[in-house]
Amino acid sequence: MLNVTFQTASIFLETHYLPGDIAELRLPCDAVTVTDVAISVKGIETRHIQAMNWLAEYLSFESDGNEFRFRVARPAVMPPLNARFPRR
């Protein structure tokens, strides 16, 4: 079972409505934990996620020079500083 924690300064959320129509948001955070079923983000201000008027399709981040990108579903927020994105 996959369970890896990465130190990262931010996550990048994005969705694609139509070709060329993209919504994006970068949010600072402390760490990202990736498992087989979800991605947990620690140290993120959940009020920004709650204020989004669109649903992120992808979550990406960089750690130690490596880039990671995952397809995600609607997050569960645990105010004030944690969010959990189910993997699709």
C-alpha cells in the first residue's frame, strides 16, 4: 500500500472545461501525503478551497526536483489547515 509524504511549498489545482478554457489555483502548503486512495494536504488554508466556484480535476506539486500530478475528486476540508482529495 502506497503511503508517501512529500515536503512541498505549494499545490497546484486545475480543471479543463473546454480546450483552452482552464481554471487554475496555486496554494501554499507544508506537505502532501499520497496514498492509493487519496492525497492529503497539510498546512493549507482551507478557506481558499471552500471559496472555489469550480471543482479541481488535477492536483500537482513539486518535491525534490520531481513533479507529481494526480487526478482528483471533490476534497474534504478539515479546517483550518488540512484537506483530503480522493484520487480518481
